[in-house]
Amino acid sequence: MINIKSKRIAALQEYITFKQRASYDELVDKFAVSKNTIRNDVQELCKTGDIVKVHGGAAVNQPAEKKQQNKDITKPLTSFTYRQTKNLPNKQRIAEQAANYIQDGDIIFIDTGTTVLELIKYIQDKQITIVTNNIDFILRTMPYENLTVYSLGGALNRRTQSFTTIQAQEILKNYNINKAFLAATAISIKNGVTSSIPVESELKSYIAEQIEQKLLLVDHQKFDKVALTTYCNLNQLDYLITDQRPGQAYIDYCKNYNVELVIANQNEGV
């Protein structure tokens, strides 16, 4: 379960994003914690590349201000357009494989991310209901009246081209979602499934705990890496869908925890 610190950091990111700039004193009053705590939280947010420290507070990192980050665990999230085209054939294979698990009548959640975005071309003829905060996914479903789409709404995150809101859990309670198609910045056996966007981690964590079936779509380059926040353990997944056979440690792990490891273009799991 996501801890209190992670929830506070997620709310802090959403608040700074909305305000564009906030002083430490303002943030202390808003979140009812010490200034040292706020400073530490802002330092964590700076690792995402979306927030920067300014004199007396923190602000949204505007394009002109962005500088090369020092290597931490992973690099800050790159632009959506770049990530969308990177490894595109692999992402398409993963999405095509994942679409086999979507049936007419399903109510599914679609995460933010470039791999899940590729699902659209493989579900165009299905009669399903989609709940999502993925703006590009919403736009691309416009021609297909058979796809009923509900948006979570919230603040616009241009880095992920998604909506984020700390009320997402309450909104999701209204929907009887039976399958969730999730994305990640990185995965590892030790740190689990990780994300670079704290405000989205709370939503992902809730989905990993509450939704009946969880399918994670990740290409092979995301294995054995770690991003800023962990939103679930690998053993919380039902399906791990990727484009290349991972190392033996992942194969053994999935077998031990009954996670179905599916390699795109293969007829059976590993």
C-alpha cells in the first residue's frame, strides 16, 4: 500500500503544478508539515525533472529552464513524443498480444504510457468500456463509437499527456472495472513496478490493489531498472507482457508467484 509520504509527495506535485510556483512557507501551511519535510519532499520531486527548486520555494520546470540531470537511478522521464516513437515495433507487438485479453463487454482501465496507447489499433472492433486518464488514448478513440470512454479528469500533465488528480480513487470507485492495462517507467524484482511521476503512483497503486486483473505492458529495456516511486510489487500482477524473454530470475519469480509471463509473438507464456 502506498505510504503517507508518497501520498503527500503526489499531492505536493499536483499543487505545485496547479500553482506553477509556491513558496516553502505556503507549502508548510498547505500540507501542515515542517519546512524540513517540505524541502525533502521537493528534493524528491526534483528527480522527476518536472519540478525545480527556486529561491524560497519550488516551481514547475519550464522548457527553457530544463537542464541535464545528474544520473540518479534512472533518467527523468523524456518527452512523450520521443517515448512514443522509441521501440515502436516492440510496443506494437506487446499491445497486439495484450489485446487478446480484452473481450466484448469488458470494462477496462487504460494507464498512461506509450505502450498501452498502441492498444487502440487492436481493439477497434470490440464493444468495451474504457476508463482512462490517458489523453492521447481518449483522442484516438473518437472515430470508434463502439468504444465507450470515461475520463478521470484532473490537472493536465504535459510530460505524460495525461490527467492527474488526487481524487482518482474516489472516482474509480464508481466504475466496475474488471481489467487494468498498466504501464511503468521501470521494473525490477527488488523494487517492483516503478514510476517517475509520484502523483500518478497513488492511482496506479490503488488499481494494483483493487482491480480484479492487472496486466503490465513493458518492453525489455525497462527490466532491471528503477524509477522514483514503487506503485506495486511484481507479484501483484496477473500478467506481465513483454517483447523479449527476460532473465531466468524473472521467469522463476513469475512461476513462484503465479504471474503469467507472456512474450509477444509467442503462443504461450514462459
